[in-house]
Amino acid sequence: KDSAPAPMSLATSPGRSAAARWSARRFPAAAVLRAPRPLPAADALAFVRACTEMALAEETIQLLCAAATAGCQLDELLAQWQKQLAESMGLDASVAVICLSGSADPEDLAFAPGPAADAPAAWTEYEGASAQLRKVAIALVGGAMQRKPWRCRRLAPAVNVADATPVLRASLLTACRHAVVWYSRPAHLALLRAASEAGEAPDRVTPRWEHEILEHHGIDRRVGAAALQAAREQATADAELQVAARASAAAAA
């Protein structure tokens, strides 16, 4: 049995090895599996979004960190879970290979050719969802490989992240309020403590989280961070935004 210590907050069931936790099937297969060609657009989009949701889940993050501690191939393990997820949705595992190959072609999916007038829009939506998944998966595997779960994304970036200035005020306000709630959650405070115990100061972690929150609300991280800094430090006629920006900074401190 693998006796490697589990990372912070990973639940350990009595009598069950770490290997059993991450190698056990996570998503039960449906009774009937379909492998339509081309794959309907709705199925492809739903599967990619489900993969993103799975990659953001705390269970996935902690299991992958535990697997990394034991020297597992994380990309292979994540691909295995994605195939299981496809089967749980009633789709043959080969669907996962098509959707997540990074080289899917519209002809492999029911976006085009076809009679639907919105096929190009559907393909654009699928590409956006796929880009979201890639960003989340890169952060997930990267953080897990370093045994640093606080570096894994827990929020998906918006499909369209705008770098235009000035930043949309409503989006910035929403991001600030989200940040205040984020930093008050016990799970996130525990992650900051774990980072500190691992030698990574909280002031190196919280800027990453701020960027993640900004991107989740459709704001480019650099443009948004600059806008927040300006609102916090400079006199502004927008008192509401300044209060919100300073509150988010205080919450992260």
C-alpha cells in the first residue's frame, strides 16, 4: 500500500489506501453508451463544461495532489477521469478523445456542415469552453505537481476576458465583493495557512487569487489589478468603488 502522506485536508477513509482513493472509479458509467458521429454540438459542449466543473472541484484537486505525492502521471489520471465522466453522461469514452484532443474539427462534431444557421456561433461557443478547460487543467496539473493545492484554479475564467480600458465598473465592483466573500471562507483561510507552512507567504498567494477572480468576471488580470490599485490609492469621485476595492484588499491581508 502507498504510505505517502496525503496533502492538507484530503479526507482519508479508514482502511482505504491513498492509491485506492484516486484509482477507484469516480463516475459510474451509464447503462447505455452512445458514440454518434458526428457528435451533437449540445453533447460536446455539455461534456467540455462538465470536465471544467470536475477540474475545479476540491475533490479533484486533493486527489490529484495525493497522486502526485505518490509519483503518478497526473495527465493520464486526469484523462482517465474525463473518460469516466463521458461514460457517466452516456457517451462512449472515444468522445473524450475527440473533444479534448486539442485538434477537434467541426466535421467531427455536429456544428458544420449542417442545416443549422447558428452552427458557426455554436462552434465559437465550443472553442471558448475548450479554452476555459485548458486554462483550468494547466493550473490544476501544475499546482498538483508541486503539491500546492492553493495554486490550482477554483474559478473558471470567463469565456471572453476583456483587456479594454477603462474596466467596466459593474464588473469591477462585482469582483471586489466576490473577493471579500472568497477570503472569508474557512477553506481558503486553511489554504493560506497551508501555503505559509510550506514556506509560501500569503502575499504571494492572494494576488493569484485576485487575478483568478478578475478573470472569472471577464476582466483581464493586469488591467483589472491596475484599476483596483488606482481605486485603492488615489482620490476618486467613485466612493463606492474605492470602498469596495479597499475592502477586498483588507480581506486579503
